[in-house]
Amino acid sequence: MGMRFQALLSHQGPLKHVNHAHRQCAPVPTGRITMDEYGNVLSWGLGDPPPGWDPNATEESRQSTEDLTTNLAFVRAKGRHMVALRDEAANLSPYTHYLSDQLGQIDTQIAELTAQMGRLQAELDSRVDHSGYASS
């Protein structure tokens, strides 16, 4: 090895005046969309978005109608299961503080599922035209 490289390897302190010009910056996903003062998109982060991508779209509106229908059925089934679990847990005796905390958590999950069902159903309803057929 060259003497300069040996000196670099044997150096015990911090390196100073190191040239990093050979390094290339990799794009970093920030999760932020940069806009100008008029609301025009300046940067999408990593590359351009796919055609037709709407940054204001919801998670539900990005799903296909078939996926929405399946997900709604699943969330309804999970909701029914959680309500049955809550009812069964509420009937346990004696009623302890631990059980009270668990019932509170189940109630929170039921509320979240109900909200999710509402969002899925609203998105499905918005896709149904006046003839009764779902649009794709």
C-alpha cells in the first residue's frame, strides 16, 4: 500500500479536510409534498407520482370497488366479533378493575371499526351511480 494510505490507516484522531465529492446523494423519502404559495406541487419526494394519483385522496378512495366491498365485509365481521366479545366480557363476574380496562379498550376498538365501516361505506356509496350499478 502507498505511504499516504498507511498514514491514513494509522491516524488515531478525527479526519479533517476529507473530500466527499465522489459520493452521490441518494433521494430520501420525506413523506412530504412540497408546494409553492399557489398550491402547485413542486416536489413529490422520490420521483413523479403515478398517472392519475391524487395527493388528497383517502386510503379508501384508492381501493378498487371489489377491494372496498371485501374490506367492508371483513370490517363488519370483525365488528360483530368485537361486540360479542365485549358482551361476553361484560357478563363475567366478579367485575374487576382489569376487566374494566379491557372493556374500555374493546369499546375503543369497536368505535374505530365503526368509523372505518362508515368511511368504507361512504366511498362505496359515492361510486354507485343512479342506475344502481357501481362505477369502477
